[in-house]
Amino acid sequence: MSLAPSLDPALGLGPDPASDRDPEDLLWPLDAIGRTGVLPDATLTAQALAMADRVLALAPAEVYARLTPPLCGRHPHAVLQWLRDAGILARLLPELDATHAFSQEAGRRHKDVWEHTKAVVRQAVPRPAVRWAAVLHDIGKVTTRRFTPDGKVTFHGHSEEGVRMLRRGPAQRIGFPPEVRERVEALVLHHLRPGQYDGGWTDSAVRRFHREMGPLLGDLLDLSRADVTSKRPGKRARCLRLIKELEVRIEALAQDDARPRPLPAGLGNALMEALALPPGKHLAELRERLEAMCEDGRLEGGREAEYYVDAVRAAGLLEGLVIQRPRGLGGPKGGPGAG
């Protein structure tokens, strides 16, 4: 096989045209395309297109090894475009190839999934799992698209469908290392979740999201940022600001949760028993006062409950404390002497 070089040899896009070529030589332009963004001319692309079926002879591990470096280069969108122009994408990733001009089918328009995917890949951080997830994150839209009676379009469940398609197709043709495949699948499955943050999540919801995403979190937030491709500056800025806000809240809550807690478990019960206090919000205020004394060094942290009961007495922390009995307990309200 011979693919005659037709670009400047300085770009490194041409093998020896006189030698017989292996199937993997169909992919030799990709490294330079990823590095320079320069596409081969039409003649070379036509030669590749005529021989595109030969790429199927490559072992999946070899396909991954040859595609990943250029996809992690400076111009991955150009790499994808040439793979499609050369007919190679249709052989290796027909699920992605099907998104080309998808928005114009049946005369109904929505965001062009192919152009959006290239933009996401271009904006994604150059880590293999993130770039591959960017390549594959929307393949489920082709089979999940529905038009509503009012003319709108939906892609409900496209993340889940994308993972099913990935397992059936791309994961069989692309020899992902096991840890990369697992991460790519998880990123495709969860890629919409950071974008669902609207600033109104409770701290518990933020903690739950952090816990569920675990070590995937950093890659997921990076993919979510790359997935913002709106050409409306206001919308783009708002989306990126919310993702950053979510990241900051996660970090702040994680730092807060990692701080050693100075007061022992069961202190509330000890305070009620020793000081004849009913349950209520006043116990939380007592804890806050004790925590403040621990933080400024007046008390030691991590001591037994009796130590803090004695501190309440010695420091007069009951003074001015409003004892608020829960409903149903009856009795008067007031300071420590009430009731």
C-alpha cells in the first residue's frame, strides 16, 4: 500500500511511497495533524478513503495506541475531522460518525452534535480518559432523539444509552486499558451531572455528589467545563461560573469535614443529665460556645464529656442562655433557672 505524501515533508506527514505499507500506516498522518492542525490535501485523503477498510485489520490495542497521542495533542478536532474525511471514523467509530449532520435530519434543527463534539474535544484537558470521554460523550443522542409536539427536541437517557453503545462498539474496536475504559464509561455516564448544579444545592447534596463521584470528580468537572460550547457569552460565563462554584463548595466542605471535631459524641446527653437541661436548640448553642473556647485555646479538644460539663459550670456558659423546650414538654421558658 502506498499513500504518497502531498504536504511539506517538514511536517512529517509522508512515509516512503515506494515501500509496502501496513494497515497501521493509514494512521500515520494523525500525529502531525494533532501537532499542527494541518490537514492533508484532498489527494492524500482520497487515497486513505479508498483503503479505509484496511484499518479494521489492526488489533484494538494498536488502534488505541495510535489514536490516543494525536487526540491528546493541540488539535484533536482536526484529527477527528480527518478521520471522518478519510473514512476511518466510519470503520472505527461509526457511532460517532453517525452524528455528522445529525441536526439537519428530517428538516428539524438542533445543536450539531458532530461540531459540538469536536469543540468539546478541543476544549478538554489533554488527559486520555477525558479526551476519549469527550469524543464519546454524546454518541447516545442519535438513538434517543425525540421531537415533542411543540417542536422541541429531547435526548432523555442519552448518557446511559451512550455507555451501552460504548460497551457494544467502541470498547470492542478500541483497546482501552482497563482503567481507562472504566473511567471513560463513568465520565460518559455522569457527564451531565455537574451541569445540573444551579447554586441551590444544600451542603448535604454537595457532599453526596462528592461522595458518589469520588476519584472521578476532577476529570468529571474538567469534562463538564469542556462541554460548555455555547456561543452566547452570557450563558457560557454563567455555566462556567456555576461549575467553579460547585468545585469551590466541594473543596470547602471537604476541608471542613476533615477538621478534627473537638467535642466528643454524646456530649448533649451528658449536658442534659448533669445540668438538668431539656432537649432543644440551647444545646446546640452550648456546643458552639464550647467549640469557640476550644478554637481560641481556652479549652482542650478531644477530652471526655465530663471535662466540658465542668467547663460550662466554671465559665458560666449557662448565663444568658435561653432554654427553649420542644413542644409537648410544657413548663416555662427562660434562663437556666426556669422550671
